[in-house]
Amino acid sequence: MYDEALDTIISSGRGRSDVIAILREAQDVYGCLMPPLMEEIAERLGMKYAEIYGIVTFYEHFHCEPRGEHLIRVCRGTACHVRGATGILAAVEKELGVGDGGTTEDGLFTLSTVACLGTCSLAPVMMIDNEYFGKMTPDRVEQVLSKYRDTASVTAEASN
């Protein structure tokens, strides 16, 4: 069912002991680890699907559904919570029309809450891809997201 890329990932001399590396590489190639892909990997490694599924759902960096082009993380740590992260999250959810773990219909954004982004002095913090937005307010959410929407629009126009 899967192509040469999976053959290469699996046959690169690694076995069960490197299952996390195999899953990470498969996710990089296929975008996510949907059930049919996990089943194929389990079969090729001589493992049960439940074992692979357990690993994928345990580690936060694996995902079973396609993600958006940009990953938005809203910190829900103590410092951020005390300084208004709940309002930030609500504003992002309203602006995107998705909840925690959701991806926008256009595939541009995936929203995720995280326990801590490690930037408490900037609380409340939101992160998009690798860029931090500190001292966030609900009013700034639309402005920050528009930067990414505008970039997507320019890219789409350039490719037409």
C-alpha cells in the first residue's frame, strides 16, 4: 500500500528497537501517522498495532491526523493561566473556528494547548511554529494571525 519511501525507512537496518525513530521519519514523510500507516509499520516490524498506537498517542510530537501549515501553541502553564491564557485561547478558538487539537478547514492552522512553553516572564504566551508572542492579549490575536494569513495569501497568489 505504501511506496518506496516506507520501504527505505523500514529497511534502513533498523528494527523494533528504533521504532520511535521509524515513526518520526514516517511522520516527516507522510505528514501524519494515520491508522493504515501505523498498521503497515506494525506489520513490517512484527509488532501489534496496539503497540504502535500506544507509542504514537503517548508522545506529543506524533499526530494521527493531518496538521495545518502552522502550529499554534497556547501555553496553559501557571504563569500564563494567572495572566490570562484562558482569554487568549478563547480568542484564538473564536478567530479560527476550531478548538484545542483542531485544524482549520483551509489547512492553514492547527491549534494546541501545551503545559508550558518555558517563557514565563513573557506570560501569557502563544507560539506559532517557532515564533513566540509574549504578553499576549485577546485583542492582539487577530493581528498576529493575520500576519500568517497574509503570508499564505501572497504565497498562493505567487503560485498561480
